[in-house]
Amino acid sequence: MRSLSKVLRSPEVFAFCNSVFEKADMILTLGGVRKSYSTAEGPIEILKGVDLEVAAGESVALTGESGSGKSTLLHLAGGLDRADSGSVVMDGSDLALFAENERARYRRTRVGLVFQQFNLIPSLSVAANISFHAKLANRYDHAWEAQLVEKLGLEEYTARYPEQLSGGQQQRVAIGRTLAARPPLILADEPTGNLDEQTGDAVLDLMLSLARTVGSALLLVTHSTRLAARLDRTVVLRGGKIAE
């Protein structure tokens, strides 16, 4: 029988420990995720067994043809919808086990969502929109918000309302609102899709820079291979699965 010290130094134990540490570093893990939607012609399966891991602090571009299920995947990861089967695990917690109030708390405190539509609150000023989620998550930090406002170039607009801003300015407010709460995971669905190339590049620069400052993982849907190349890695959704 091998001594305990030899067992602990064995290749098998070393490999096991490595695998444990690697898994522990994963902020988001999707395993065998399936999702269908009902139509007049019957159910259509959009996701057909998706496996995906995103590490803490990592930026990942999610690409694929229109209708391939990219937005559906983000909605599942963001707790906005439930998978038919498979697991969506965020920071060690399986979202399938969450009650509705727990899912709502998850969306408030653990994940940040950035969409093309901005989803700003019309009745709130820029400053109030930016601080909204941070206050809900009990993570409001005036100094951090001031730093965000400066980096996003919004100092002159904090008292304005969304309707008084351009599309690019509104998108920067939406990004500021997400980052103000310092979520462990940021999900962005074509965040530069409504912007011209120059403004889109600037917005992505800010998102990547500030996400690194916060230490957040970023999963970003984009059709642009040029933008995708700027993230840590790219995964392709094809035929309802992640392409090999």
C-alpha cells in the first residue's frame, strides 16, 4: 500500500485537484441545456444541448447565425427564462433550483444585462438610472459611480433624461448602470448593434476596460467577427449547440 504522502503526490490526485480548481474558477457553467418554444406549427427546439463555461474575469464573444439561439442563451443565463432541461449554474448555484423571488434577487445582485434597447427608466435622470441597480443590490458607491460617469463621458448629462440623449449616450448610461452594481457576470446582447462603428468601438473599449476594473466576466453576443476578435475568446452557436 502506498504511503499517504506518495498518494497525495500522485499524478491522479494532482490532476483531480487541478480539475477542482479549474471548476471553482468558473463563474457560469451551462451543461446540456435545451430550450424549445411553442409555435402554431408545433414546438421548435432552439438550444439542443448547449455546454459552455465562462471563467471569472474572462470575456467571451458568442457568435452565430440569426436565429441560432444566442439571445435565448443569454436569457437563460440571466435568469429571465428557464431551460427545459440541463443545468445553468452561476457561481456554484443551479438556477433551476431557484424560486421566483430568488431568481429576481439573482437578477438584481449577481448579473448585469445590457441590451440594444437600453431599457432605461424614462422618468429617472441619467444619474438616477446609473445608480438604480446598484441601490437595489445594496452596492451603491458614490465614488465608484462618479468614476464611471467620468470614464463614460457623461459628466455633462447626469441631470438629463433618456429622451434627451443620443443612442450612443443612452448605451453608455446602460453600461454604467450595469457596472455600477459590480456584478460578477455581465451579459450583453449586441450592445453596439444600434451604433455607428466609431461609437461602437468606443463603447466596447469602455465595457472591456471597466469590466476588467470590476473583475466581472463578460459574455457578449455579436455578429461582428472584428469585435469578437477583441475579446479573450470566441464561441460559435451552430445547430443549437456550441460548435467544436
